[in-house]
Amino acid sequence: MIWLPSLAITLFYIPNALDKLIHHNQTGKVVESSAVMITAGVYLLIGIALFIYQKTLLIGTIMLVLYMTLIVSIHMYKGKPAEIVMLILMVTIFAAYIRKPQLFHQKSD
């Protein structure tokens, strides 16, 4: 049950990353450079791998959250609805919290 939100997030990010790697010549994007699309796809796959592995959960979460924050900014800049993207961003953080809540608590001495 703990892995269910992480599984849902992974099922969103993997096709997104593979689409950027396979169909990197997409038009109508903010950046139409193939190199940027391929880099984004590789970045997402690395972030997903780190997110899935328990010991690197924090690094993977940070990578995915940074990517989605950039996507929210792009959606707002282009005037597109950003609510779904924000929801995915929040679910990513929630999934990390469910799996390892001690990452989100301050240590008091």
C-alpha cells in the first residue's frame, strides 16, 4: 500500500521520459531543440530511478519536483492550465512522504 502512490507517479513519468527520447523532434514546445528534449528524457529517467530506490528517494524526489516546477512555470507562461501539473507535483511529494516520512521531519537535539 505504501508503494501505490509511487507506482502511479512512475507510470506517469516513464512514458513521458520515453516520449521525449523517442519523439524528440516535437514541434509546438517552448524549446524545439532535439538535444534539450533528449536531455529532459534522460534527466527524467535518472530521476525516476533515484526516486524508486529507497536510499536515493530524496535525490530522486528533488529531481522530479524541480522538473515539474519548471513545467508548471512553462504552462503558466504559455497560458495553459497548470492545475494537473501542480497536482502531479504534489502527488510526487506525497509519495515520497508516504514511503519515508522521516525525511520531512526536523531532527531536534
